[in-house]
Amino acid sequence: MTEFANRSAIVTGGARGIGAAVVKELVKAGFGVVIADLLVDDGTRLAESLAPHARFQILDVTDEREWGLVLDETEREFGPLGALVNNAGILDFGTVETETPDLFRHVLDVNLYGPWLGIRLAAPRLRAAGGGTIVNISSTAGLMGYAGISGYVASKWGLRGLTKAAALELGSSDIRVCSVHPGPIHTAMTAGLDESMAATQPLPRFGEPEEVAAMVRFLITEGTFSTGSEFVVDGGATTGQAGVLETSGAAGGNGDRNELEVSP
């Protein structure tokens, strides 16, 4: 607690879901945390529940002026910046052919340009404070493709690449930059998804926001020799399908074709 008691943190999209869980973990670690979001009611309630260690401030992550205001207020309220968690993001549904250009650009603006702005403006403050950590919340969609969410996939792969570029540029200032890649997690964003999609994962369930937040806290408070790396919290979804390939029919050299069945 004392190690981070005089340092501040910003969590974008921190009003609910994964962001809210991260806020709570960083408060436990001793940070003073600014919940930066457009969800005023949710963000205010969360800040009040964690007072005086957290406060809410409205932020459109695509607005450079608002970023400046949030950074100023964060350091004024809680001290030198120590951590930035770029968590704000939106999910679109649409194929390459059906998604509109405006929506595609909007998803890229929020999910990729927003974190880029945050890194750009936070880096000088982290450097002045002697270093710190930036964690970008990407997705398993930043590691593999998904049909029907083309803008989201493009933005999350971009955020993964941005993480690596920033890690290379900022490492000499003792600023670490990592990406976290959640799989299916119980949040408002995934509320409409069929949970049976997780049935063939090694851990056949959706995860909880707190499980992602625990990884973020580790990277900020303990993962001091990690930068530019991906940390996956997905129940093994990107590992492959959990199931045993079984044969039906005779095995051997009799010329018969063996049929394979997958048992979950």
C-alpha cells in the first residue's frame, strides 16, 4: 500500500465491467484512481463507494482537450501519475461488406486512437515521475480473427501493435507498456452472447471482470520486468478446442476410412 500511496492512476472506461474491477484493485494497491468515462451515473456511484481514494471525471477518449483536463486533475488530486489503463472500448457488429465506413472509423477512434492519445499525453508525466506502467486492454480479437466484428478485430490488433511500439520507445524512461487480452468475460458488452460459445475452451465458462483486473494489478505492481508483452485471460480460448479425438471403426491397414469424433 505505501509503495503507491503517493501515486495516481487513470482507468478509462472505468465506470463498470472490467474497468470498474481494475479501479477497485488499484485502490487496494494504494493508488488514488480517477475513473474516466462517459457513464456519469455509474462512474459517480463507483467513486463515491471508494472515496476518498477515487473520483470520477468525464472523458471522451478521442478528445485531446479532455485528456489534458483529466491528467491535470488526476495529478492535482492524487499526486504524480503512476499508471494508465486504456480500457475504454466499443464493439461493433458487421462484416467487411455490411459495416458502414462511419461506424468502422468510430470503432477505430475509440479503441485505437483513444489509447494512442492517452499514451502520447501520459508519457511525459510518467517520465517526470520517474517511470510507471501503461496497460492496454486489447482482446483475444487482437490475437485471432472473428467474423462479423471486423472493426473491433482491426482495432484490437492495432492496439496490440501500438503496445509494442510504445514499449520500445518508452522503456529507457522506465515506462512499461503491456497489453491484456481478455476472452469471453461477463460484462455489459457480452451480455447478449450465447455462453455455450465457451463450451469447448479448456476452462468451459465465461470469466469474471475481477479475473482480468487481477492480471492488470499484477502487471502494474509486480510485473516489473515485463514490457511489450501480451497477457491472455481467456480460459484457454486461444489455445484450441478442449476435446479428445476419438476414432470410430477399425484402426489399421485394412483400407477402411476412420471417422473422427470430438468428445467435449
